[in-house]
Amino acid sequence: MSQQIQFLDIIFLGIIVLLLINRLRSVLGTRPTTDEKVKNGEPTRPVSQSDKIVDISEYRTIENAGGSVKMERDPAADGDFEENAEVVQNLKKIKETFPSFDLVDFMQKAPRAFEYIAAAFAKGNKTDLKPLLSPEIYASFEKVINERKERGETAEFNLIGFKTIRLSKAEMIGNDVELTVEFETEQTNIVKDSQGQLIVGDPTYIETVTDIWTLRKNMKSSSPVWVLTATHNKTQA
């Protein structure tokens, strides 16, 4: 009799567990399968060249590099933007003109673009660089890459992390939006000659560099790419 009661208790507990699992699923939901994503209008597809600038999964952001800036909402919409009045006003005009403009999204993806372009430039990868740069910037980058190749030199760039990322300027030019960002990073840069001997830099020395980049996007275009149109070091500003 005692064994029968214990058996019934086990069955009863099992029923309670199943009910709890079903209840949790209804509240929390489950991970959609590939088929479900297609049904919900999110078809999977190969990553195109233009997507690379926004879909790099591994990069060192200011959050995991010890920095202090992280934007959770659109600061232009609620006044919580620590910039000058002109920048705030321009951001509001851009948002009014182009409702699809997402400043938070841009500021989260900008460091990915920075690392991707900087790494491609160091490697001399002109194929990856060309769609991400304006014709003028590409010509400048290409010249340096070609000269380096003629001398048999190789460059190595290592981004340690972002210390700060700050939007310093915002402009609207016709259907284009231009945003200027200051990237303060910790990085190492070296150059080796054709024999593999170090001729510039120190791989053990981490330097703090502030680069000022201007990125432009045609807001009427379906392309997600923000094209680099100007770049210089802060010391040159």
C-alpha cells in the first residue's frame, strides 16, 4: 500500500512539472526555428559585401574595453545628449526629415566599421575597402597600400579597445546625412620590411589614438552602408 502511494505521488509531481514547463513556454516563448523565421518575414540569406560593415560579430566595444559610454535610446529624441546645441538641433532635423534614421543604431555599429576598415587598410585589402570609402578616400588609401607593396613592407594593426566614442558633428546634405565621430582607441601599429624586420612601431607598445571620421549615408538608399568620406587624427584638427 505504501509503495502504491509513493508511485501515485511521483505521477502527480510529474504532471505538475509538465504543467509548469508549458506555462513557462507560454510566458517566455521559445527560440524560433529557421522555418519560423522565414514564415515571420525574416528569411535567412548569405552576408553580402555591403552587410559586412554592420554585421561583424567580434569586435572590442567600449562596453567590454573598460569604456564608459553606451547609448540605450535615441538621445536626440529626449534631450539626453551631451553635445552642443547645434548638433542636437541638427539631429532633430535629420530625424524629422528621415524618420528611419536611428542614431543609437549608428553609434553601436560605428566601432565595427572603424575596426573593419582599419584592419583592411593594414592588410592592404583594397577589395574590402572600396565599397566602404568615398572615391577620394579610397584613392588616398590605395596610394599608401601600393607604395607599401612596392617597398615589400607589411603593416600590422591590432585594436585593443575603444576608450570613448563621441559624435561631434551632424549634417544633412540633400538626401545624405553626414556624421562625424571621434574614436579614442588603444591600439598597436607596426610595419615590417620585406625581410620581416621591424622598421616602424613596437608590438608591445599600446598607444592611445583619437581618430576623427566622417561617415555619410544616402537616406533614400536601401543600402545599410555608411561610407567613410573624411578621416584625420585629432592632433591635426
